[in-house]
Amino acid sequence: MSATSMKTTNFLWKSGILTLIAATVLLAQITPQVQMFRNEPKGNIQYRKKGILDGNLVRTVYQNNAEISDWFDGAVAAPHGEWPKGTGHRSLDGLALLIGTRIKITDATGKQKYITPIQSSYREEMDFDPVTREVWGMEPVPGYVNPSATKPGINVDKGSFPSRWPRSIFYDLYGTQEDSIKKWDGFWYGYFGRGVSNAQLETYFVIDDSPDKEWANALDKFYPVAGDSARGGIGLRVEVRGFQWTHVLAEDIIFWHYDVINLSDNNYDSTVFGFYTDPSVGSVNNDARFDRQLDMAYAWAPTGKGLPDNYKTGYYGQAFLESPGNGTNGLDDDGDATKTDGTLWKNGTAFNASMIDERRDDGIDNDEDWARYTDVNNNGKWDSDEPLNDDLGKDGVGPYDPQYTGPDEGEGDGLPTLGEPSFDRTDKDESDQIGLQSAYINILGPKGPTSVWPKNDNIMWGVMTGGFVDTAVTNSNISMVFSSGIFPLKKSQRERFSIAVLFGDDFSDLVFNKVTVQAIYNANYNFAQPPLTPTLTAVAANKKVYLYWDAVAEKSYDRFLKSFDFEGYLLYRSGEPEFQDLKVITDSKGQGKFWKPLVQWDLIDTVRGPDPVGINGAHFWRGDETGIVNSYIDTTVVNGTKYYYALVSYDKGVVPTKIDPFFGPTGGLTPSECTKIISEDFNGTLKFVDQNCAVVIPNAEAAGYVAAKVEGNTLRVQQGIGTGSMSIGIVNPTQMVEGNTYKVMFDSTGKFPDYKTTTYKIIRKNAANVTDTVRKGLNLKTASPVIDGFVVSVRNDTSIAVVDTASGWLPGSKTNVLLRVNMDKSYPALNKAWPADYEVRFFDTNQDVSAFEDPPVFITDSVKFTITNTTSGYRCKFLIQDIDLNGKFSLGDTIRILDGYKDASDFKIVYNFAYTFRPFVSPVTPTAGDKFAIKTTKFFAGGDYFEFKTHGARMDDGLAKSSLARISVVPNPYVSTAKWERRTLYQSGRGDRKIDFTNLPPVCTIKIFTVAGSLVKTIEKNTPATNGTASWDLISDDGMEVAYGLYVFHVKAPNIGEHIGKFAVIK
């Protein structure tokens, strides 16, 4: 059956069980999942948490009450709508969700009237209880964040989301099947599945309107759920997600997605969804417009300058994407129906058309874009080596995902299943979306009862349902409201809507970014995925930083492109956590597009040089065919300086499908990089370091430090025949173990001499003689994973050849004739490169005779030498080729070595040699005792091994005593500032100051005095031996900044000694 016919059959079958009557009955009931939601703890302000989204160039605070960004008067330092990240430039003072409905009620006097509750949560001008001052708004529902976390749940921080998810969110997938549900615990509850993050950064939280008791007063007595007086509002529950992609095309965008369900007992016939926004580009008055063609509101600073410092401002935009659907009005609201849509009949039964009044909860693949598995062998079932496409099962996870543990329900069955991509709740096109209906740009003014604020329900309702009004305002402090409605929201019904917050250098750049927004939205919130994020470890040392990482990214599968597309690694090193100082690769307009790495490594696969797509003339450099490594030592660092590292994986991108003569490449995509996120607060305190990032300060080791080292021969195997070599790279000296012995032992297949090296293993024996195999099956072409602080790389000789530089007359030989050795190629059927070394030994008397003759070419003659296979330890037979045809062995004749000799019909001719006199030198022919060695390269054979011993770093007190005189202060003198001091971004003033005391013992006390002898500061140092530095912020023990002048310091180290020095602080 074809994929199309399968889809059609599935559509008709599922449509047949979901008639219009059945749908009506379903919507009239409270579903079990809604009852579970009702039973959860209610939203409360006490569960609020504030986080920061900084997965691309947009960085902003947000709260899990759905309020995005904030306004502050300078007392609180944080990124509020900051763009680009790392500049401190704000463009957004706040964005709040608005949901309103019109409800007919009968009050306590018996009077019927309409109320228009507006549900929101915002920093100001909200309704509140006149007695308790409790804010009447939407608040977080507990259970969807780790209670001990300080921020909302976010996919890249496992400590932020709960270890056990609430069971209510899985009811529509599994009912109460705990065995299936518990598999999600410990994984991110992703929009597309268990542990699945199509966006590189994703946040998720849940809010409800329970705290809003405005209409639960003595007069109105409106409660959304009968018998539950603790639940206020109108009975709404909202699942909120924020998405950020790192790709250069999407780096200026945050997507926000809202999934709203009606928990009340009521069917709301008139509902609107929308947003209230307070833009502040440049922290000055703005111009603003709304463009109906783009469905986007945007604002900019008319002067083009922002405060402080008159920096160049950009544009802020807010694009309305997904809108609620109206699946009951019989209209094609979103205009996606075709002439074949309408009523379908089968066996006398009527069915709804697929794209008129379509819904995301009807069990139908309305737009027929769900893709079943590819049946490569046409056997009518999915086999494990066939692509699943969208047929991933309820958990949305397939064999190429690292969290995959095996097939789950619905996987590979050829039918769309809830939870799979492009079907029902994961397919935005399966909703008859009504689109944006209203937009209003307002000049912020008085905060009275007639102003446009969330507290003024009736005013806000009028704005949200009033169409497109005042869509252009200039040079003002403005707010914007835009919304979608009116539509019905029945009890137990879900509706979704989404927006994108975007930025641009200018209006054309903003429109360009809106194109990307639309592309991601049209692809159901999918976009090119970078490879998996590697895990980086960085170890600071003296004037160097050791870095190493895992290989998880090298097996990445891109769901969007449906390919394994890992290409390489980029190592970034910056002086700031956002890495913006590295964004120096610009496009033709001079705008930064790509970051310049410190080092780059890529696969040897012909994918190299600039990517063919580019962005406005800027092209991603795909590499130079260097090969992949998993460790690096940065020796270009300065002690005492803080460095921010990021090791990002990147993919190949997509080669353009065609080249347009006017517009250039089309249909392609530039390579994607994984995230690099390091978050600091305004004090410089690290708040989050992503797994592929590190922050280090290299310093000299402590006085008396003896470095870790490796003892052993890495150029020659301890046992075996292989002629390759091995190298040991120390990447973490602190993990090196004293006295451990290691064997690097090889495995091979095939019998000698036709064997091939396959893998190697590492065997460890500790000081207690306990032996274990720590790694096996290791790849010969890549370095090993880190083992006890080091990595192993092997170089296997992959061909057999004579090594001229190692072959020759052995010491003690008296002859001076030339002897040349070659691989024998005289008889291809008999020739073979033999993995062995040989020795030709000369005597005074005849010792051997050639194997057989074939005159006049090959002769039989006695000779005064023997040929021994020194690798295997046996004598070899040989042939004499009579070059001068004199019938006997003489100078210039060729000796052909035979090996693998069984009989006169079973042997191989392996090497040959002949010796001649040196020109212009009196010849000395070989005599007894002369020996000639023939050396060849050989693969590692099974059982070959290297052996070495490690010595861990240690302290030597005697060395420490002799090093006390090297203790110093850097910089000295300290003049106003030092280059390693951190910048100030969200605060005024000069920021921190810092000097370093270097070459200190691990444990010591530093006392700092004025020249008059007054104690200024006492510093206690107790650090590992790898750190010989102590820092001082020039703040005294009394909490005061020290004055300019000369100071004396005294260092005392137990069992080592004392040292006195001085330094100056100069204004």
C-alpha cells in the first residue's frame, strides 16, 4: 500500500468513529485529564521563579507567570530585553499574556449582565484584593519545576526541571499506565517528545488564573468550577514554552508558544487571546508601526541612538504566528482548504472535510503531512534499519536519539499516533486558525480607569476586539496590544497561539528575520538542528589550559534534515561570557554574522572551505580537512586572566539546490552550531555554564609543585612486532595516579602474515597489583577517551615497507660496500610484502646454499652468509640471480629472500638485495662478523603492547622552601586598573579591582600592612598544589577600598617558611 493510500484509509477510518455528534458529546463532558488538572495545586504567586533566556543573541529575564522582560529604575541589574547579548542594550520593558472572554452571569440581585474578565500577569496596573493586596492574576502551578531550583524549567539544565513530572500531562497519551509514564522522568518534557529539543533552548512552565477573585465577590459570585470556591478567574490553564535557536538565521529571535485549556464548567462563546507589550528600544521614546501584511508590530528609536552612551539602536519586532482555531463555524478560516474539501461520504455516512473546521484533537491527520516509515524492502512492516520518519511512537523518540531505549507504542505501525510529529497537537496546520484580528498602539499615559492596562477589563476587552486601530505612533512612550478573536472556547477544549519576539539591525534586517520566523513556524517549530552538544572539561595550569571533550556529537542525527551531518568542532576563547568579541566575521553590510574560533577541526570528507550558501556575503568556514581530535592544550594564555571557553559542534549545512543568476544560491542552509551559554549575574558570579563551556583562570602552580609525568617508551612496543608508535597526552594532571602501570594492547584479525589490526584496549594495574581493562575496542584513528587524566593516541603503520633509515650495517661491521634492499616485485604471483625483519650475517666459510636453480638466471651456489627472519627467529632460504652470468655468486648479483617456505612449490619471494662497491673508495668486502639488518614497517598484531607508568603531581617541601623568594605581586605597581578585571555591564562605577599574589605555597597566610605597620588585610590560602595564586580585591578587612600608596606583605607557610615583600597602588 502506498503512503498516500495508507493516509487516506487512516483518515476515513478515524473520521468514521468521530462523527459530528460524537464530537459534540465529547466537548460537553469534562474529560478525565481536565479533572486531573483541576486536582492539581492551584497557581500561586509563591511559586514564581525568574529565569534568563540567553540561547542566542537575545537575552532577557522572564518569569514563570508568563511575564517576559521587565522595567527597572537601576536598582536591579539584569538583562531586560537585551539585544545583542553582552551589550546591556535594552529594547523591551515588558510583555504580558492577555486572555479575555465575555460571560453572561446572573448576580446576587437576580440581574443578568455581561462581564469581560481579562486574565494576565504583569508588573503593574493589575487588579488586586483591596484588603489583602493580593494580585488578581495568573500565577505558576507547582510541579513543573524543580522546587529547589531558582529558575523555571529549561531543557539544558537538568537541575531546573522536576525529576518526576506530574502525571496529568500524560493522560491523553497513556491514561494511567505508569510503566509508560515513568520513562519520561528524568528527561525533558519536550514539545516534540521525551528528551527531544528541536530548539537548542526551551523553557516550559504552567500557569492558571485561580488567584483572580475579582468576580468571586458577594455581588457577582462567579466561580468557574461549581463547588470550588478556591478557584477564581475563568478556569484557564496555560502551558507556556519559549524556544531559541542558535542558527545564525534565527539568532535574533525568541518564540513563545501558549497551550490554553478551559478547566471550567462553562462553554465560552466569545474568547480572545492576545498580548500587552511595552517596547523601549534604546531606553528612549519610540516610533511604532503595525504591518498587516507581515502580521508584525515593530518599534524603533527615531534618533537611532540609545541611552546611555548614545549607542546605535536596532529594531524590535513582535510577530503574531499561530492563532486559535474555530472548528465549529463551517468556514475555512485559515484559507487552506482545496476544491476537494467539503463533505465526504462513505457507505452512506457523512464525514467532515479534512481542512474545513479542522482541529488538533480529532484524531485525524487533516492535512495529510504525517509521514509513515519508509518500507525499503517492501515487506509491509517496519524493520529496524528503515527510516521511521514521523512514525516515532507516542514518546516522539527514535533509534537515532541518544535517549532511545527501544520501540514504544505506535512506533513503526504505519498509522499516526498522538505524540508523533506532524499530527494533531504537534501539527499547527490541523487547526482552522482565525488569524490576527486586532492591533492597537497606544501612547502610555495616566493609569486611571479608562487607560489601556490589564486591570481595566472592559477597556482592554474593547481594545482586543476593536480591530486594527491606531497602528502608527511616533516619538512616544508606547504600549501595544494585539489579539486574535472572537472564537469559542468550550469546556475541556484546548487552543494554541504563538508569537515571536525578534530584533534587527535595521528594518530590512528585521523583515529578513521575520522570513526565518515564518519558515520555522511553517515547519511546525522545526529548524536545522546542530549536532549534539559535547561535554568539555578544562583544567587551568601555568600559562596553559588543558581542554578535552567527549565524542557524543560525532554520531548526531538531524531530525529536520534526516541525516547524520556532524562536520567538526570550533573552539572559542573569549574575555566575556557572551563571546561577542569574537563575532568579527561580517557580511557585506558590515554586520557581524559568524564567530572567529581559536582552533577548528573538521572531518576529512571533502567538505571544506566556505559554505556555498552564506548570508548577505558572509560565509561559514567549514574547515581545512584537519581531522577530528578530542583534546587540545591552549598555550597562548596569560596567567591571572579569566578565559571563557566554548567547544561547539557544527554540521555540514545544506548545499543549495540551484544557483539563481540574480539571487545566488537558493534552497541551501548554512551550517548550524550548538549552543554556547555561560551566564553571570551583574556581580560576575557564574549562574550557569553549559556542558560544552568552561571558565578558567590559569595561574602558576604552588611553590614546591612537582608536575605529573609519564615514564615509559612510547615509540616502541614493549612486546610484539608492530612498528607504529604511541603518544600520551596529559589533559588533566590532577587526575594522574601515582604508580599506576598501563598496557596499550592491540587486537587483530586474520592469521600471520595476512593479519590486520582492528582495535586496541587499555589495561591498568594499580599499586596494589589489581588489574582491570579500563577501555576496549578503541578506534585506531582517534584518541582514546580520557583515562586517569591522559589520552592515548596510536599511530599504526598501515603498510609493509623497507625502512631505509633503520636498515644497514650493524655496529662492529668492517665492510664498506653498499647494500641496497627493495621489496621484491619480480614475480607478482609469488611476491608478498612480509611483516618481518631480517639479518644477513657473514662468515669466513660457506654457510648456506641457494634454494634451487633455473639457469642461466638463477644458479645454485654456496655462500658465506646466512639470512635469518629475526621477527620469527628462523633461517630463510634465498635465490641467487646471476646478473653477470658468470655461473657463480659474485659482486652485483641479486639475492632474493624467500619466506613462508613450505616446499619448492609453496613459498613467497619477499625482498631482494645486492651489494656494490662505493665509488672512489677502496673496497672492503664483508668478512666474518659483519651483519646487515633489514628493517620493515609492520602492523600491530594481536597481543602487541606498549607499557608505561604514571606519576601523579606532588608537593616537595624542600623545593617550596627554595622557591619562597619567587613570591611576587602582579601587577606591581597596580595603576588604577588591571587588564584581567571584569567589565561592568548592568551597573555604573568602575567595577571590581584585583591583584594577585603568585608562586605561593598551597597553604599559607598572607598579611598586608601599611608602611606604618597597620594591618590592612589577612588572606588565608588553602588550595590544591596546582594553584599558587591568591587574589585580593583591594578591600580591607574593614570593608573599605584601600588608599593609594606603598604596602608591605608577609607570607607564612607552615613547615615551609616566611617571605616579606612590598607593592604599590598608584592612582
